[in-house]
Amino acid sequence: MSVEYAQDLGLKEELDRLVGCPTAPASWSAVQERVRRKRRRRRGAGAVVAAAVVAAAGYGGWSLYSAANHDEPLLVITDAPPESLTGVKAELWSEIQRVKEQSESGALAWVDIERTWRAMGSVWSAAGYSDLDLQSWLGFWSFIEQRMLSEGSVVEMTIYLKDDARSEDVSALHAEIAAMAGVKSVVYTSKAEALERLKQTFRFRYRPEIFEDLSGNPLPASLEIELADDVSPAAIAARLAGRPEIGNISYVANYEQLLSLLRGLTPASETTTTIWSETTTTIWGEQIDLGPADQVRFKEAWRQIADLVGADVTTTWCEDYYLQFSPSGAFEAMSIALVFPGREVLVSWDGRGGPAAQKVLATVETTPIPSQDSYEALHGLHDDLSKIDEVGVAKILAELPAPGSNGYYRVGQWEPEDEMGGGSNTFAWTGAGFQPRMPSVNASSYSLVGIDGRSFDPEPSDTMRFLFVVGAFIALPNTTATTEAAPEFAPLMEAWTSRSIYVLGVGHDESEPDAVFVKISADALAPPDGVFVHASLVREAYLAVQKHGLPFDKLTISGIDADGVEVSQGAISLQSGLSLAPGRELVEEVDWTLAGSKVADAVWGSYSLGGESQFDGRVLSARLRLPEVDTRETYVGYLTGLIPALEKLNQEGYRMAVLQLSIDGPYGAPVLRDVHDFQLGLVMTWHDGEEYRPPWMD
Amino acid sequence: MLDETTSPGLAPEADWDEPKDSQATVAADEAACGRVRYASPEALFRAERDSLVRVLTLACGDPALAEDSVQEAFARLCIKWKRIGGYDDPAAWVRRVALNLAQDHRRHLARRARLLVRLGGRAEDGGVPPLAVERDPALWRALRGLPSRQRAAVALFYLGDLKVAEVAAVMKVSEGTVKRHLDRAREALRTQLEASHER
């Protein structure tokens, strides 16, 4: 019996006496009789299962045969340009094939791809892509391919007309465009037709009621133009520029521009990983109707991905959460198993459809959180994520090539997206870090952080699904990270070094281009002195960013502990949050070590200088975790020690105006939140269950 | 606790599959790892059965159901002994299976009772240990008033003499959760017993 409960022997004695001994004697023969009955039943069931397997194999074979003789493939993708493409489109098609091939093989360096991607700018975003990763990169080119392959009703350009354009001018423009070489058709769409089209779009998918109160028609009339393959929309637009009746000209893809960009994208000496070639091959699998042999290869590729993420059909958590078994999927699997005896077969992978599906390699089903409070919910989430971590991330990291000098990988993402009770700002993410500088790092930490940067506790009533994403999106070598090779960080490093702050790494990635990610030893951030190291780290970053005009808005700090585990220490705005106005500036001459010791004498817990939402040097946040359930007296004890200590510090020139005190119970549940404003003499206390809104949030 | 003997009633042909490392299981290494290894499911049965019946009696409130669940769990153990026998702690497996069986059955009974009531019938009471009710009706009522998971934690911890970590393994929750269940259960028991004494 564990020490902490051993003292309650009275209850044990009471229970012993209450229940007494079993009335029936132990009967091993009864157990044996049950065993015999079970074995008899099992033999009968085995015969039934065998018959079902035979039937399933037959059905599966028939399914494969049907697939092989399918008359109408959903989509055919070939590597040779269709004969219908001519001119710039044919050239672009050829270039796309080259770029896709070299991207998949790793022959193209990421830095060149990134440069090209940035140069494409609006074209890229117009196609619905916001992030750069290999998958999106290849997906974009497939999107362009499909546009080029599409025939007939594709509108290449749209010319939006001004409301005050006269009808005779529009007619003349219509005729002029129609007469241009390479223009296949011009269709006029009136304002009323445009509005009706929009209403039809909204009728089923969005909110048709938004049109009820609409006064007037805000949509412009337009001319929709279809061009021949060898005609540049940019050239047409240039010819029409400046016409008074034209409001705006829009075209989705400027093929000439794309062709020009791609021609400049040639393999560099540095090569990137080839691990993604398998992955990306499978990405397109969903869009292609393959023959049986290719279907089997497709399944095999998925199986390899499953191996990468640690998914295994024999793994319990995998069965529980990852695989969707359906009758047809099971039959299909059996058939494939017959074709490849002894091979592992992944039955079905639920990609959930939509763009996200293309990124999802493993899906945990939407699951009510089986818990009684937020602590347990969070604990459960971490359990699940830890399983993924333990089984999957290690394998992934083992497969990855060396990330290069000072580079690092971010592996793993969890993006429930609006599954946490709705709202646009409630998705959470988690990530796993890998520090190549520290070979001992093999663990990963997960943090639950809302999009607004605050920590996040799911409620028991929440349901969510986990998307564990493995792909180039995460395993993007951060070639711009750290030190000498990245001049944009040099001022930061210099500023920190001048304050004797030595970070383990600094960099940024595509997830937040405006953010600086800095990693520092957790020991350096440990209270009490670490509070002030943290403050100096932020302050120097702010000053360096302002002084040198660095393009960073945010500083994200991670602590690396002795075991290499990375723990988020929060993110701070470098633009709007830090205030150095007169009367608010941090006092540089104070003895930070002494100050930290004084606070540490007064209170136990962790501290951070700066506040919980935006950084303010006047705000000290103290977070306490109480060791016992009954905590009111303990809390008062902390407070009575802490407040005089802070008042004394203020007298010495620290100018701390606000204390935010957070008290959590032994299991992490919030108990009290106190806010003490020393300047205003204000004390706000928030108890669990009440709305908490400290004044600096307004 | 170690039982290397063969029961007089044991059939010459064992009714279970021998684990791959059966030789190793014969050797007791209790001192080495603090866990008992058993040569056969029968040895495990004789060592753990009484304790487990008591635990389930408290957890599910029905001695007959407890006995039945324990028997069923050991029957399943026999069939899977080749695999389970190689576990570090096969007793934990049996406890978890027996507890699940008992709780599943209780849920089934509850569903049936609701259906009977809905159809105009009268819900049957589950089996109740008469001695327990006679010995301390207030404590019995208080225990029955606990949530099932808290009651299971109390039963495993106090009657099963398991450590917190072992209780957590059986219930498939964290140790912290077990401690919380125990805390809350003790608090609830104290509150209810004090209230009943005042009455």
C-alpha cells in the first residue's frame, strides 16, 4: 500500500469486516468446465469464420476484377502532354513535369523552391495554397495541370466593368476583345446575373439569409473570356489597361510568368531528402482511378507511411483510433492479402475528405473525451499524443536525413480545427521538436495552445479529432535557422550575448514567418533568476528588432531541459506588447539575482515577468501548484509572503505595478486567480467558475 | 503466495496452453521483481481468487456476480495462458478482465431494469450480500452511493491490497487519477457516514 494512504487503516479494517470472506469455496473444476465449453463453441465459430473468409475473398476478387474493367476512370494523369496543348501551355506542361520529378526526387533544393514560391505570390494564394511544403508545391502544379487539361467552359480571364460604364462602350469592348487573335469566346455577365449566381452559390453551402437585407447590387458586370493555349492573359490585360469602362482585370494563371519562373528553377548542388517521394506519390492516389496492380501498390505505399508514423494493424491504439474498418474495405484487404500472402495490409485509411485529407496520414476518430474534468481530459489527450510520440515520431526521426547545419525538424501537428466548441480562434496545435545540436534529444513535448497564443484546456463536453500529420509540411529543413549563416539573427545574438544570455538555437520557419523561435536551456529560465533572464531575453530582442528594423513581430521561447525535452515558454509580441514608455521602463541597474531571491523566499512556484497576454515589464505573473486539495490557508500563506516582498522590490526601484497570481489545485484545476495592482490599490479575485477578465485585457 | 504445486484434482492433460517460457515461469523471482510468477493458471487461481472475489463484491455489490465474473476471467486466462502467462503480472490481467466483466454485467442489468420499468414492470434488485448489510448498513449504503470508478478504486486498493500503480494498471488510468478517486471516495464516505450518524 502506498505511503500516502497507508494511514487510513481504519477504513481498510471496516471494509474487510464488511465484505468478509467469499461464501462459496474456490472451485477450480468449475473454471475448467467453463474452459471446455468455450473451446467447443470456438470450434463451431471457426468453421463459420472460414466460410466467411472464402466468401469475402470471392467478393474481393470480384471487386478487383470490376475495378480492372472499369470503363470510365475518374481522372487520368499522364506524364506526356496531351496533344491538345499547344504553345506556352505545352511548354509549361513540360516544365511542370520536370519540376515535379526533381522535387520528388530531392534534386531541387528547397531554398530554390521557396524562392520560386514567393515569386509566384498571388497566383499561389489564388489557387488556395497558403503554406509551402512539398505536398502543396506538387499539388499546386497538379492544379495548374488540371486547368490546362480542362477544356470548354474554362474562363481564363474576367474583366470587371465599372457600374457607370455605358452600354454602347461595353458592346464596343465586347466586340473588340472578341476580334482579338487567340480569344475563343467572350461572354457578358450582367450585374443581376452575377448576383443571382452568388445567391445560388450561397443557397446550399453558406447562409442565404445574408442577402435578405441587401440593398442594391454591389457586384459588377463582367466579360468572361476564354483564350487559346498560346495566348498570354497578361498580354491581353496589358492591351486593355487604362480603358475607362474597365474596373479590374483578373486571371487565375499567368502561364508565361509561371513558365519563366520554372525555367529558372534548376537543381542546385545541395539536395534535399528523398523520403518524401514515397509520400507524395501516394498523395495523388486519391484522385486517380488505378488498375488493380496499382491499387495494390497504392495500398503498399500507404502501409509504408503507416510504418513511418508507427501505425500498425496489430497495434492496439491503431485499431482503436486509426483504422476505419468497413465491410468492403475488409473484403478488399482479404483479396490483397491473398495476392500478397504474408504482407501486412492496411484496410482503409480515413482521410476525411477535403484539402486536409491530403495531409492526413493518420487520423484519430472524433471521440467524446471520456473524462470527468479538464485535467483528466488533458491527461487523456496527452496519453494519446504520447502514444503517437513514442511509437511514431522516433521512427520518423530515424528515417529523416541529417537536417543540415543548425537546422531542425518540426514533426507532428494536431489541428482539430473548430472541433473545440466552435469559433474561429479555438483550434489547437501541438508539435514535436528535434534538436540536431543536442544528440540526446529524443523526446518531444506537446503543448496545447490556442490560435491566440493562450494555453488551452479542453472541456469534458468537447469532442475533437486528432490529425497527426507527417509530411514535408512539418519536416521542412529550416535552412535559415541560426547563427552565422543567417544574418538576420546576428543582431539578436549579439544583443543577447551582451547580457550574458546564451541561447541554444534561433530560427524561424514557414509556419510563422514573422516569428523568431528561440531555444534556451530550461535551467537558464528557471526561477528565481530565470524570471529576469526571460525578461532580458525579450527586452533585448525588442530593442534589437526596433534598432535594426528586423522583420519579426513575435518571439517564441522554448526551454530545453537536461533530457532534451522541449517545453514552450510562451510567445510574446515584439511590436505591440512591449512598452518602454517613461515610467514603465525596466530598471537596468537593479540586482536581478537579488530580486529573484527575494521573490523566491516569499513564494513557491514559477514566475514570469511580463504578464499573461501581452508583455508588460511591470507585471509579474506567479503560478503556483498547491500540494494538497484543501488550499485556502496555504494560499493565504503564499500571498502574505509574496505581496510584501513585491512592495519592497518596488521601493527599491523595480516598478512592478501588477501581480497576477494563479493558484492551481494539485491536479491542475484552477483554484484562484488574484490580480493586485499596486498603483491603483486594486485587488481582483477570481474563483473557479466565474468569468475572469483582468483589466489589461480590455 | 507462490504456488508451484499441482492440484490433486488437476487432469493429467492440462486445460491450457503452456507459455513459451514455462520453465522460467516455474522459477519464483518474487524477491527479484516484487511480482509473483505462476507455473499455471490454477496456481494463480488459488492465490488470487478469494481476494478478487472480495474486491468485486465490494466493487459491484453482488457476491454471486463477483464469483461468476472471477470464474469467467480465469476461464479466459486458461485459454490465453500461453500469452498471458508470459506477462510480468498476469494477475493484473485477470483483475482487469474480471472487473470489466462485472461492470459490463451491471450495466446490462441496469439497462434491463430501465426497460422493465418502462414496460410497467418492477426493477429487480441485484444480489446484495446479506451479511454486509447486517454488519454495517450505513457503510454499505455509503459505498453504494459512490461512483463506480471510485468504488472500484477503493475495492482494489483496500481489499485487493494493491499499490496505487497497480490499481492504475487495472483501471487503465493514471496514478494521479487513482489518488483522486481515493481522495474523493474517502471524503464522500466520511461525509455520508457523519450525516447518517447525526440522523
